[in-house]
Amino acid sequence: MISNLILQFNSFELLILFAIALVFFFILLTDIKKQGKRMMLINPEIKVQLICKECGFKEIRDFREGDYISKEPDEKCEKCGGEKYIDIIYSIVKQEKTRQS
Ligand SMILES: [Zn+2]
């Protein structure tokens, strides 16, 4: 009787359980993939604010490799031609609308 129950459980119900587990696994997997896509949609844009030492003119441009705060890049002020330095570096998070499933 007991062995018969185990046999029934092993053959049919275990297969169903396995199928359910497989479905859950795929749901979980697709959910992880969706989250990954959501993460990729967040695209931060790094900006640099430069200030002219001579006239205090502020300029904002995109971040370039090697930029750091207080760095004096080889860029001249648009207004007076004076030396500029990097005042602040900040990022703008551009988040695209997440597609609702
Ligand atoms: Zn200037």
C-alpha cells in the first residue's frame, strides 16, 4: 500500500511538481531579465561645470576622461580667454519610461 503510494507519487505527481518548479523558474528568470533591462535604461550623463578664474564665467560641458574637481583643463574662457578650472562634477540620471508588462 505504502510502496504503491510512493510509486504513484514518484511517477505522476513528481512530474507535475517538476513542471510547476520549471514554470516558476522561467517566471523568475524572465523577471530577472526584465530587471536587468530596467537597470540598463538608467543612463547617467556626467556633466562638468567649469568656472573662469578671471571673470567667473560658468560653462557646463560633458565629462571627459581624466576630469576631476579643481583640474585646470587646457580650455580658454569664451568671454575673456582666461584660465578655467573644474568646479563641480555631477550626473544627470536620464530614466526612460519603463515599459509596463
Ligand atoms: Zn573668463
